[in-house]
Amino acid sequence: MLVDASGTVTGVIDWDGATRGDADFDLFTLRFDLTHRAPELARLLDGMVSEEAEPACWAHMSLRMVDWAIRHFTAAEVTVWLDVAERLRPS
């Protein structure tokens, strides 16, 4: 995210996680990552993903990030993504 000196979001650049097509999934992907890296910015995305899409987006990102962490990182990193998944689990 690009943020100006006053803290206003002025743009988003995503060289990896965004895909062509599903805006809900793109927003949820960004929200999932920001929940880990910049929780104060993640809150800006609350409520932007449609209620119908959120459970599927959550399931996909939870499995994707936990699987990636299992295959490439430490047990501590797996725990980080499990915690993010738990925090964002739809009610």
C-alpha cells in the first residue's frame, strides 16, 4: 500500500498476490497479509469483501498460507499463519 505523509492510502501495488478476475479474493488476499504485517491497515479492509465470498476466500487463503509456511518456513511461521486464519475466520 502506498501511504502519504498524513497516513492516507493513496494506492495499492501487488506484484504477487492479486489475480485477474475476482475482486473479493484480491481484497481478502491483501487483508490476510496485512493482518500479519500491518494490522492497523488491515482494518481499513474490514467489510469490503462480500459476505457471500468471505468463507470461500478465507478457506482458500488459510490453506494456501499454512501450506506455504509448512513447506518453506519454520514451525513458528506456520503458527503465525494459523493465528491469522483464526483471527479472520468468518462467524
